[in-house]
Amino acid sequence: MKTQLKQYFFPKQIINQMDVPFTIKLATTGPDDIVREQLKVVTQRIDSKLHQIDLDFSPFRYESLVSRFQRGDRQPLLDSSEFQSVYAQSILAEQMTDGIFTPYFAGRFDPTGLIKGWAIERVFDELLKPLLKDPQIEGVFLKGDSSMKLATKQKSDFRWRIEIKNPDNFNEVIATYYLKDGAIATSKSSQSGERIIHMNQSEVKQATVISNSLVDADVWANVGVSTRIEKFTGMINEYNLSGLLVDNKQNPLNFSDGAIANLQETSL
């Protein structure tokens, strides 16, 4: 007897916060009014939460927790569990990356380079992932720019299809991942930002990192395009990283759980 494949539908909503478009998407076998209403409600909650995170962590807002901390007020670190989380993960990221990622800008604490991934992860776990309890919802997905977090209901055979595009030709797919749970981030050398210390003569044009943590994936993807391949391959091995690098000659470097698949083919 021929097995009938499930048909999935992908209702989605797009919101704009923190100067970033965020895409919220569900994988469902029955896109009825109840599912659509749940998507509408969770979108409103995510929009509100991201707005609050922006108020708390923007270094450009005078009364934000970050700005207060920069002025010497220690209360955010004492009173806010969210600020404590961001601060701890920022310092850890600096230590793990040998200072290539830095949570300081112009000598002041500024976690801007980490906050988008942290925010996505926060609202995903708190607001979006609980929707998997609905019998008709098999997957949930949240994306901001090229950073995304996703999950699938236990025992479901559904997987999210994630395409990685050629950094020089957005119409060309150079890799496809099929993921049930986790996080994935892609960074281009032109986008790694001021909170990353750029090493001289980085050969990497684009870096994609897959992880359980979007904060980790974001940080490592940015580090991957900001340092020499020799340095980053050592980090891949040390921290069991998975993903894909594309160098300036369009050579791909695949790595999984710290093992590099095609190092010999890549120009170092």
C-alpha cells in the first residue's frame, strides 16, 4: 500500500522591530481559523516583547538598561534577569572567541552584536514554542535577517528546509539543510559589524553556523567572517561547530561537530 505524504501549510506573519524584519511561521496540517487566530495572537505578543527588548537594550535610548549601565548604574545587573543573561552570554562569547567578539564599543559595554540572536531565542522559547502543544501545529519558526530558530513537535517527521544562498548570487542555492530543531545563522563579511574585531586578510566571504543556541550560532558566524581560516578551523574543532564557510574563491568548507569534511580542497 502506498503511504500518503502529509500536506503541510505555512501561514506566516512579518513584523518590524529593532530595525529588523522578523518572520514568524508555522508548519501545520490544518490551517483553520483556530490556527490562524493563534498565529495572530502570538505575533502581537512577539511584537510587544521585541519592542520591550529594544527599549531595554538599545544603546541609543537614554533610559535603556544598557545606557544606564554605561553611565555607571549597577542596578540593571542586580535587578534584571534579562540583563544578567545578556551580560553573562556576552562575556562568555568574548572569552570563547579569544576576544574576536567583543561586548564593548568605544570602551563601554554594548551587547548590540549579540542582542538580536538573544531576542529571537528569548521570544521563541517563551512565546512560540508552546504552540507545538496544538495537535495541528507541527513546527514553529522565527527568523530575523539571516538568523533563525526553529522547532518541530516530538515524534513528527516534519523538517524545516533551510537554503543557504551564494553570497554573490542570491538566486543560487549552495547548500540545503533539513532541520527539526535548533538554530542557524549566516553572516557575510560585509555585515559582521563593529562589535567584531576584524583580523587582517580574512579569506571568508560567508559563514553559516548551526547550533542548539542562536546566540552561539550568531556569534560564531560573525567570527567566521572576521578571522583567518586557519584560526577559525581551530575553533571549529575546539567547540565542535557545524556549518559551512565560503571563501573569496567560492570554495566551500563544510564542517560538522568539529570535523571538517573538505579541508584539503580549501585554499588556506
